[in-house]
Amino acid sequence: MPLEKTAAIVLKSFHYGDTSKIARCYTRDFGKLSIIAKGVLTSKTLQSGYLEPMNCIALSFYHNPKRQLQIFSKAEFDRPMLSLKNDMKKLSYGFAVVELVDRTVTGEERHAELFHLTEEILDTIDRSGGHLNRIFWYFEIALLSLLGFRPHLSECPHCQKEMTSAFFSLGYGELVCGDCISGSGRSVSPEALTVLRKLTRSDLDSLSEIACGAKERKEVGNFLAEYISFHVEGLREVRSLRVMESVLA
Ligand SMILES: [Zn+2]
């Protein structure tokens, strides 16, 4: 089995027996992999700490494409993410990011852009002084775009007219104008639509410049959550965010 080395983001990990650990990792070069680290919990090398969710690591492992579990060799930190790990709110958003990646990415298909985006978002959350919701929305929109589900935010996809306000159609799974909505749909106000458009044009370091009141915050968050669960199979909600909302309530 060849020893491989790749940049990786730990999505999830759990103890296996008394001495080992299994981690699900999103890697730059091999897509999603499950890795078993045998004996790591009793080893004096402290390698176990690298296999915790949200860690961005340089991972060495023995690769056998025919096996479901790859064998861990060693790891070291690419970025330590100290602020993210010590802040309850950042931690919840970080968990939501890796949970979304875990539930949208399937199999060992590499996707360099998505890997880079995830790494960049975790790093931005780590460095951020606030505006975590905007960073997370930016991530949701960028993730949707990479998966081919970027929402239409300007023209109504049915009549091509410019949308001033919009409705999220639960039948079509997209935003449509007031003339084209039929059946049930959640309304998205002109202000919330403006925030969404700005999010698609902004870069990560300028997100704090996007003004957003409490009402729009709720609308934008709800719309993106519903839009994602419509388009990503099996994703009803991002559990980590629900946990965070109940903690902060
Ligand atoms: Zn229309």
C-alpha cells in the first residue's frame, strides 16, 4: 500500500474500541476518506488530537482504494485554528460548515475548488471578529454554486422580469416573482434580496460591509436553509446550527 500525503479537513471522528479512532476527512487529493488510526488513543505521540472535527491537517496515510477504511500514519497541523476552537459561536458555525460538506460530498471524488473554499471559510471564521452569519451565508451560496444550484437572484426564471421582491417557491425550489408564484411560497423582501445579491458579489474579507437588520437576517438565513434542503438530497436541516440557535436563545 503506498503512503500518501494530502491536505485534509476532519469532518467527523469517533473512538473505535478503547484504543483507536476513526475519522472522516475531506481531502484535497482524494475526496472524502474514512481513516482508522489504530492505537492512537494510547500512543504517547498525541496524534489523536489532530483527528478532531474542523482541523485542517497535513495527513499521511496508507492508501488502498479497494478498502473502505484507510490506515492513518501521521498528521500535523496546517493551521491551528485556536480562536475557532475556543469560541462557542465560532465553533458552532465551524461545525455547521463541516456538517454541510460531509452531507453534500459523496465518495472519493476530488474537488479542489470545494476543498479550497471549505479551508478558506474555516480560516475566515477563525480570524473573524464577528459577522459569522454572513460568512456562513457566503459559504452556503458558494457551495450551492459549486454544486450547480446557484440561486437566481435578479431575474425571475419564469417571466425573466427583474425581481424587486421574490417568493421562494416550494414547488420549483427557486425564487420567482409575485406574478409567477403559484401554490405555497415564503416571501423574500426587497431588503433581504439585496443582502443576498451583495453576498454573491462580495469577497470574504468585505462581508462586514454588508448591512443587514434583524428582519433580513432571519429571512436570508431561512431562505438559504430551505433552498439548500430542497436541492441537497437528504439534507433536511443542518443540525449544528439548530443546536447553536438553541444555545444562544
Ligand atoms: Zn415571474
